[in-house]
Amino acid sequence: MYDKAFAPEYQGSLTTLSVNSSLVDVLAAGTERLRAAERSGCPRETARVGLAVAEANRRLGNVSDADREWKASYRAARTAGDAGAMAWALWSGGTLARQRGALALAWRLLGFAAELAEQGGDILARGYSLAGLAETGRIQGDYEAVGALHEQLLAEARERGEARHTVWALEGIAQMHRNTGSYDTAYAMFEESAAIAAQAEDRRGHAWALRGLADIVSVRDGDVDRALDLLAEAEVTCREMNLMSALAYNHKMRGNVLYRAGRCAEARDVYQQALTEFRAMSEPRGEALARLGLVKSLARLGRDRARTAADLADLAGVLDRIGLRHARRMVDRARVEFGIV
């Protein structure tokens, strides 16, 4: 059995916030408490509630505000001499760096966060920081380097009965299995993560698990209707909780499902929607993946081969610069698909 999911990034006077609180509500409450903490001259409280403000801004796609707030949280934590709060602030900064495609910076910040968490004896901050490192390596496609770390963190989360982290680890491992062709294993792990998330009332984790299940149902079973139903269910949660990044990835996956089904005109429109959403929140990884889907859809709809080749070449350069090896291989497969050398 797992305990009810909670959000350890909601700290100080914000611990009563639910993991399922709307991010708009989190931002409003966090900003109010942050100003009160600043007026009272309490750096520890300023650091702790500032973390929630930084995270709400990051997840809403307010990149510049998130960048400012995690740094302010770190400075306040350093003034208070609170190593745990410093670790959490660096975790937030490292997660933002990964979201913005600055993967080398993400590695550095998350590594420092894990060290500080160890020094401060903050087990959760250590776990989240190591998870951030594992996820950074996973999205780069370096599965050999971070596969064992995912498994280690899954075991630790299971032992503590921590549902949210168990769900995260299961979904990460499932994604690696999916990307290497082990669809049955991936499906079973996404299914387990969905069940745990539902039991623990972790709506965000449940929405991501549904997205993973939709992908497998589409690519393995060719069941378009069920895949679209799963994505529609996940989208309700994304909209109710204002999960803008998750919503954009949901739309990108909807494009994938439609493209595989040969419904390329519909896929084109959905990919364009996702591309607009990713650009609005300055998320280059999602933007590149949505662009790839859009280029492929346009090619299927009769676009000139030279323009397709040029777009794929540009995407290859973008992905090389970011360091996304798995996505880069997807571009190479698209070149083969359309007979482009």
C-alpha cells in the first residue's frame, strides 16, 4: 500500500497545499506568503515558500519568473544557513535548466543539489535531485548511464511507500522500455504507475501514465480510438490543474497517434498546436519533437521533398546542440522514411 501522494516542494507555511492544487492557486498562495515572509525578515520561510512560487511558474511556462524565483530562494536559504532549502532551490533551478534545453547546466545544478541534500540530511531533496539527474540522462537517450539509477530510486521509493516518486520512476523506466521496443514491459509499468497514482490521488502522475499507455496502445496495438480516449482523459486533468507542459506533450502525443493512423491532416493541425504551446513556454525539447511531427505530416501531405530535407537537417542540428540523442535518431529514421539521404 502507498500513502496519499504529497508535494514536498510545497514547504514552510504552504505544506497544506495538495499535490493536486491548481498551479494558478499555488502561485497566488505562494506569492502572498512569500511577500509576508520577506516583510517579516525570515529568510528560511522566504526560501521555503519561494520554492513553490518558482515551481508553479516553471510548470506554468513562466520561464523568466521561475528563473528569478529559484535564485532568490537559494539566496534566502544560504542567508538562513539551511542546506536542505538550498538543495531544493538548486533542484528547481536544475529542473528548469533541463526544461529549457540547457542540459549541461541541469547536470551541474542537480549534482550540487544532491550533494547539499546529503550534507543537510534531507532524504527527499536527495531523492528528487538524483531523480532529476536520472531524468536528464534519460531524455538525452543515455539509458545505460541512468537505467540503474532509475531502478535504485524506484526501490527506495517503494521501500518508503512514497507513491509520487514510485510513479515517476516507473514511468521513466517504462519510457526507456518503450523506446527500445519492449512494448509489453512498458505497458505493464505504465499500467502499474497509473494504478498507484489513482490510489494515491496523484492526478499529475496519473495523467502522465495515461499518456504513456496511449502511446503503447497506438504503436503496439494500432487502437486509435482507445489511445485518443486515454489522451482525452489525461487532458481533463492537465487543464483543471493548469499543467501547461504536460498538456503540450499530451497534444504532441495526440499528433503521434493520428500520424500513425494515417490521419495526417489532423496530425498536422495538432502538431502545430503543440508547437505553439511549447514555444510559448520556451521548451526546446518539446518544440523540436512537435516540429518533427509537423514536418513528417506535411511530407505525407505532399510537401516538396527539398523543404522536408532542409527542415530535417535543421532539426538534426538543433537536437545535436541540445544533446538529445534519442530524438536525433528519430530524425535519421524520418530521413529513411522519406528517402532523404
